[in-house]
Amino acid sequence: MDVENIYDELIKLIIEVDDLGAVDVKTAQQLKSPFIPKSIFKYRLGQYSKDGICWDIENLKNNAIRMTLPEDFNDPYDSSFNISIKANNEIERQLLDQIIYSPAKRSMRICCFSESIESMLMWTHYASDHKGFAIEYGPHEKTSFALQLWPVFYRDELFDISKYLTRIKSSLIPILPALHKAFDWKYEKEWRLIMAGQQGDSFQVPTPKAIYMGSNVCPDVERDLKEIAYERKIKLCRMSHDRNKFKMDMTLVENSKNN
């Protein structure tokens, strides 16, 4: 099933309000639910600080993920949108940024996941050139996780929010542009955990279904991941590169403390 098939209806459900001013989020969640993958993957850098702490490892131990402000992402257009108010000069542009664009980006926190564990680009960009690792989660294993998970739609133009401004609760305006990214990012096959407001830096997730070590995994990361996998009985795999195709392979690592 292609999630693009529900785009128009999903956007419509998010923006519609009833007589009480309540957004029909429940129906929107029911619409997207069949399209949520059985597994989603979080790529991790696996880098250690000068104090020897790797927060990616610590979060894994605590079944937590870090929520990030859109302005901190590597895509300068992330969660951006178009609006039919044109700035005629630099002062007006700055006012629009201060009054509309910046507050919208700061009114939510996001964590990004992918449908794919075999993307060489994802391993390169988000797992420190294959030196890091990735974590597999089952979003349906925790109800609140799936409810706040939304698909990303890839487009050639910024999302035009102008026609929705009079029909939507202001607190949900950021969700709409957060579901749109430039077509160049389509390889990420992204799903996003989106939490409106300043609800903290972390979110509790289910116990991982599996952990995947990069093909060039850092020895310290490998040591810690093996220990975690052994103690918590989590499947551990090692990624490698196919010798005959441009393809990522994986091998199950024996779940032994001495391995």
C-alpha cells in the first residue's frame, strides 16, 4: 500500500474542525494506521564524548529517543511552509520570520525514522559513515507511539499553508509543514514522531526488535551493543556490503557474551 494514496484525505482530516473546535485527529490516526510499517528504523551516530559517554547508547539502554526541534535538522527547509504574505524588504522578511515562521518551527519536537535498514545513504549520512548503528522498533507495540507517528510526503514545492489559516487550530499548524519535505529526500522513506509543544527532550519507546551494527562499526560501539543485546536478549545483526551488487546485507550475530 502506498501512503501517497491517503494524502489528500489525511491533510483534510488534520485541518478540519467540528463545532467545538476539536480537530478530528482520531479519524486521521485511523486512516494512517494501516500504512504504518511493522518495523521502523532509527539510525544512530554512535559517537562518544570526551568523557567517554555515548548518548545514543544511553538512550538505547533507557528505551528512549531524543526529540529535536526542526531548526536543528540538517535540512534548512525542514518544517518550512509557504504563505501568501510577501515581504517587500528585509525588515518585513525579519518580521515574518519572528512572528510566523520561527515560532511555528519551535512549537513542536520531532524524531525521524526510516522504513529501510538497507539504505547506503542513510548509513552514510546518519550512522557516521557506517561506523554507527541502527535500531529496529515495532511502532504498534506501544499505542501512543503509533498514534503520534506520521508519514512524510515528498514534494517539489513548499507546503502552502495560506488557505488553511482560518480553518485550523493554531497549535496544529506546525504539523502540516512537518509532513512535507523536498523530493530530494525521498530515499529516506521517513516516518516522524511529532509532539506539539515543549513536551521534553525524550520519549519512551518499546524495547527494540533488533539492533544493527554498521559495516565499519566503531569497536567501542560494538562492545557496548553486544553487551546490551546479550543482557536484554535483543537480536543483533551486522551489516555488510554485497560483493556483486550495490546492496547492503546483514548477518545475525550470535547472542553470546563472549562473542
